Amino acid sequence: MPDQHGRPRFRQLAVGWGLSAHARRLLTLALAGLVLAVATGRPEFAGVAAPAVLLLATIRRTRPAQLGVRVSLADTQFVEGTESAVIVDVAAPGEFEADIRIEPGDGIAAGSAVRLRPADKPERAAQLAFTPERWGARPLGLVLVTLRDPYRLTEGHVAVALPRVDCRPLPAQLASSVVLSRLPSRLGEHAARAAGDGSEFAGVREFVPGDRQRRINWPATTRTGTLHLSTFAAERTQNTVVIADATADVGEPGSTSLDLVLRGAAGAITRYLAQRDRVGLIIFGSRLTWIGPGQGQRHYHRLIDLLVSSPFGWEPAAALTRLPRAALPSGALIIVFSPLLDPRLVEAVRDLRERGFSVLVIDVLNAEPRPDRSMLSVLAGRMWRLEQEAIRFSLTQIGVPVVHWDGTTSLDEPLASYTRRVMVAHR
Amino acid sequence: MTGGTSRAGGYPRLPALIVIAVLTGAVIGWAALPGRPGTLPAIAVIGAIVAGLASLAQLTLAGVPTPRDVHGSLPQRISASFVGSLRAIPWAEVMTVAVLVLEVRHPARPWHTGLLGVALLGYLCAVHLVETGARASVLRPQMALVAAGLGLLALAVGAAAVPLLPAGSISAIVRVVAVAAAVVAGVLVLPVWLRSDRRR
């Protein structure tokens, strides 16, 4: 239960005490010296043991049996490759030095340990840095506290389990956006082709009764001698559905096709929601999971959480056509992040195009089979490449642009030819 | 007592490791040279050298995480098991015992053993500092006891040297030094023990 400042309360944990490695080494020196002194009858070996014996004689028997530890996380959200911290408060007796470090879980990189020197303050706090190396739900690991007495002969150990956290993919950079030529009649921020009450100038036309007088274009009126009016473009929102193909995970660790799919999808979601579009997400994995288009910060968190927590893998997924209409609103821009290795997804993209959706495929395939030196293997490799080229070519032939993104650059680069002007929405 | 927080491991490791390497070489060389014939000294020399090098490697690799990929390649698995076994054995202790065994067979006088004891104590303290990433100042509370121990060491060396010395002024001086060392050791140790007892 948290305290009055919202922090978790101190937990009293049992301390496991034992000899330090330094004490064990001194013990070895003392025993070896004394045994050799007795065995050989040479007092100088007893002298060699003397400093170690004296130091060991100061081992104290009064040590705290329990230690108050409070562990909290500095952040509530975690993004891969972004440093965060664990805050550890230790209520240790002042004369004990405390070394605190993180024993990281799988996929977590821990920062350096922190040493709390003996202090008069009863509570001492440390910030331990850690960095999740990859997206996904993963245990952070353990916080290990090591207490040392002033003579550094005994050590007390306490371990506190850290929670499991959902680490989000690092969104790909995307500063521009693809906008369709036809937008639904919903107020937004994109200038549409239709005239409306927006702020972007569209043209000049003759005044007709019923028009607003405040829109009279005086330069055109004085030039022509008849009343003319400025017209403006309507401002509409766009429905964008991001499809993340999670059926394959190939390539080098850290930049696999699944990594790029999730980073690209997170970048697109972030960008389109930031410009107040309605964004939906479909994950094409071991089963289809989806969230219909929506807006706002809360919707953003729902989408990103779905992105992280969805089941991935190569198992039969239902066809995209079975999705309810709310997940694929008509006239929506559909951005597919995929390595295009799953023929079912390729078929689904074709099907979407045939249903009249504007589809843009971002190919994230970064790897290819490595053939050995045999003739057959090289031939198979060539056939595989030809097949991949054929898949991409067939999609472009039906009006589905396919761009390649390698994950190292921003998404603006491959999308440049589609973000400079509106993308014509076919029917 | 002053309080505060510091990043552990910020201690300059390389100079400390060089010091330990020098101490390791000095200790082994001091006990092993001149070379003695026989199987036991040969085994002890080899053991001390291996343990010294392994201890140095153990300290150098202290911050390197053990690879956990059980499906890794053969070299990766071999390096993982090598690092694991390197960490499992207390090499500094093995070296200490091997060096003391070597010293038993050394033909030199007791002062030789006394100096070896001082060097071994310094080596063990240096190992502890590097291992925990602590600064030398953390050993300050132990200094009185170390000084007392060295006094007792001098006493023991003196006691061992007395029968070897010719009767006369040198023998008398050694006896006086031994008595003084015993007194100094007592003076240094008693306050620490009394303080320790009060805390209990």
C-alpha cells in the first residue's frame, strides 16, 4: 500500500549474512600460516597469520536481521533503448555500507551499481539505471542489496524482485504523412479537395446571393468590377488503419522483420494520431487482433498496448475480410508493415485493394536465405529472390505501392513520393 | 561519519589491476626464487602461477556478464563455461596457499618470510578493493589492527631469528624490537576490541 506521497511503503526483508570474500581470504591466510607454523615449527609463519587473525577477531555478531527496502520505478512507461531507473530506498543502520545493483532479467541492460556510504540519515535512496533492449513484456530482474560492515568482513544480502513491465517499441521517425485525395466528411486537419470552412485558400469565384460578405475578395472585385469571393478548402480528418504483420520474425536480432514492423507501426500510429486522424490497428499474427479507428491519447495507449501484447507467430490466422466494418471503415488509408513472407497476408492485401481501399505496403524484409556453396542451394536462393520480386511486382500492378524500409532511416525517406502530394484514392 | 551516494565501479580499475599484477609477480617470484629441485616445489610454483593468472583474469572479467545463451555456437559455449569455472574457484586463496608452501622450502632467513607475509596481506587487500570497486580509504578502520598484526609479525620474525643470531648486541637489539612490537600490537588492538565489545 502506498504512503502519503504515493510511494510504496518500506518492506522489512530478512538479511542473509555471511563471511565476505575478503574475510574468507584472510581466513585462508591465517589457517595456512598457523598450520605451516605448527607443522614446520617456524614461528615466522605464525607471524604471517597474525594480521589476518587480528582482523578476523573483529567480526561482529550484532547485525541487523532485517532491512527496510522500498523499491519503485521512476517511469510508468518503458520504451526499448530508452534508459529508465529503479529508485531504491534503504533504511539501513548508518554504519553499514550498502551496494545496490540490478541483476537484470532477459533483454534488460543494467547500469552500474550504486554505493550508499554510511550516513547519519536513517533512509538512503539510490537510482539504478536500466535500459530495456527490446520491446515486449519482460521481467526487469532483481534488485540486490549488499550490506558491508566497517571492517568489510561480513556481508548481508537482500534480493527484491522487480515487476514485469511492458516495454514499447521505439517508434520510427515519421514527420510527414500520406493523405488521401478523398476524405470522409468529418472535421479534421487535412485540407480536402471540396470547398468548406477551412483556413486554406482554395480559389476565387463570383459572389452569389446567400454567400457570406466577410469572404469577399476585394482585389478581385475591384479588378473585375463584380463581387468575387474567396473560397477555402474543407478540413477533414482521415481514417488510417495500420496493419502489422507479425507472422514472421527473420533477420538479425535487434532489427528483425518483427522489430521493424512494430517500430514502423508505432511510428505511424504516433504520427497520424498527433495530427488528429482516426487511427485503427490490426495485428496479423497467430490470431487477428484489432482496434477500430479512434482518436486521442487514451486511444494511443490502447493501440500501443495492443501492439506489445498481441500474440505473434506462424499459425493460421483468419482472413482480413472477416473483420467487422468498424475495423476497416470505407475510404480508409491502409498502411501495411510486412516482410511479405506470408502468402495469406499478400492475398489479404489484394482483397483489400479489390474492395476499393487505398493500401500502401511498407516492406521490412531485411534478410534472405543464406545459400551454401552448392549449385542447388544457389539456384534455390535465386528462385526465392525472384519469387519475392514477383510478389512485390504483382502488388504494384494492382495499384498497391510497395516501398522498402530498412529500419535505419526515418520512414519519411521511403514514403517521400507519397507524402509530397495527396495519394489518389481509387474506387 | 559522512554520508553520501556514489556510483560503484567508478573506481579506476586498470591502475589497481596493474598493482595487483605487480604484487602477484612479486609474491610468486619472492617465494619461488631461487628455484629448488623436487616435485613439490615445481607443483607449488606452477599452481601459484596458474592461480595468480586466474585470479587476475577473474578480477578483469568481474564486470563482464556471463553469457546465458545455451543455444549459442561452440566457441560461445566454451567461453561461457570458461568464465563460469574461472569465477567458481577462489584463485587468490589457492595462490596464497601455494606461495606459503613454496616459502616453507625457501632457504632464506625468517625476515624473508616476514616480508612475504606483508606482501600477501597487501595483495589480499588490493584484491578486495578491486573486487568491490571500493577506494583504499575503506580500509582505514582496519589500519590499527593491520599495524598491530604487522607488529606481531615482526615479533615472530624476531623470535625466529634469535636462535640464528650470534650472542651479543644484535641479539639484544632484536629482543628489544620484539618486545616493543608486542607492546605496540597490544596498544593498537585493545581499543578496537574494547570498542567492538561495547557495540555488542
